[in-house]
Amino acid sequence: MDKHNASQSQSHTKQAREKREQTPTSSEQALTDKERDSVAENGNLSSLTVYSIIWREGENELERPKASLWWSGVAAGIGISTSVLVEGIIRTNLGEDHDYLGLFESLGYTFGFVLVILCRLQLFTENTITVILPLLAEPTRRRCYCVARLWSLVFLANLVGTFLAAALSFYAHILSPSVLHAIITISQEVGSLSWSESLLRATPSGFIIAALVWMLPSAKNSQLSVIIMFTWLIAAGGFTHVIAGSYEIFILVLNNDLSLFDSLIYHILPVLLGNIIGGTGLFALLAYGQVHEEMT
């Protein structure tokens, strides 16, 4: 009998709790529908919500036609090259002896990322997390194929875009000699890194870009500031980004400072691996791990 009464008591308690959860509080009742919508709109997104937003975006990217991915990737390669272009313009105007040249010059690095991200172009390093989350949730053979297809297509398209931008910068006479000289000087600093240095400096960069993608859904009206802050950090910290860096490496190829083989094997490849390790191997797995139990 006591057990029966205890069971009934627990059932009543549970029903009362559910009723309280479904019934608006006195403060909520005092709000209009418009005000309640405002509260919901300005509330912080949970980790699971952010994951769901990026997961859905990744799903959409995996299903896009090859032609769409290709031309968006080429445009992203050309667009990201403006990062080094603006760096060169700033260095030309401030002079190489300026005390805070590195800090100001790093602001120029943010321009290409703002252009690419806000234009919704296909940048390879964003896909180190975006399309990986659907793969982690459902690691099927078809998903693996779709990720490999997207990665290879977008990466190649990005490189074609940066090479076109480098060729235009070098041969089309659209830049003043002083700006082109500044760009070559900046590129030589990147080209002087060893294989291991390129790999190690690329790992934090991959992590930061993946974290940036994770933050954007929560950033709401401050997306521009978030993009500028964290891409500035990549440049100011001396980290390396495979697509923006490929423009610099191709400039060195066109300037006969590097062979095409050396540029791909000793400079682009280690940065590619570092970005993948930082973006997918570290951040994407951690992001998936923190919501995995909530998903199930």
C-alpha cells in the first residue's frame, strides 16, 4: 500500500512539474507575443543548436552540383587573394620601418576573409568542419565519397583562383611596382618557412577558422567584427593558411624564386595538412564530442 501511494505521489509530482514547465511564468505572461519573440531571438544559442545549424549547412554543401562548387571555389581563391593585396598596400604606405607595421598590416589580411565568408563562397578551410559534422554523425561510404569529392573539388578550385589572381597581379600591370614589390617581400617571408614550420603554424590557423565557423551563428549582428578579430589573429600570430598562403607561394613561382613542384610539396602540402589537423582533427572532433550525447 505504501508503495502504491508512493508511486501515485511520484506520478502527481511529475505531472505537476510538467504543467509548471508548460505554463508561462508570471513574468512571461506579462510579455506580449512580440516581446516573447524578442527574448527568444536574443537568447544565446546552445551548443546543440549551433551544431544543428552547421550540420544542416554541411548537408546542403554536400548535395551541391559540381559546377556550383567549382565556380564558387575559384571565386573564393580570387577573393581571398585580396588579403595579401591589402597587406601589400598597407606596407607600401606605412613603410617597412614602421614600429607597428605587423599589427597594422595584419588588418589587411582580414579583407579577403570578410569578402569570401560574407559572399558565401566555397573556401576549403571552412569545409574542414562544415561537411565533417554530417560525416561524423553518419559515417557511411556515400558520405565519405561526398566529403572527398567536395574537398578535392573545392581545394583545386581555390588553388586555380589564387593562381589566376597571382598571374594577374604579376603580369597584368594592375598594381604599382611598389605594391607588387611589397607583396613579393611578404611572400618571401612565407616561402622561407621550413616544411615542419609550415605544418606547425598551420595547425592553429585551421583551429581558428573552424572556431570562427562555429561562432558565426551566435554572432548575429556582430559577424563582421568576429571575422576581422580572428583572421587578424592568424596574420598577427604568424600562422599560415593554405589558400591565402597559396597566393603568396604562386607569386614566388612566377617570380622564379620557387619551382612549381617545390611550391606544392614543400609549402602548400604541409600547410594543407596543418589546417586539416587543426580544423578537423582538433576542433571538429571536439565540437562533435560536446554534443554527441545530447544528440542521442
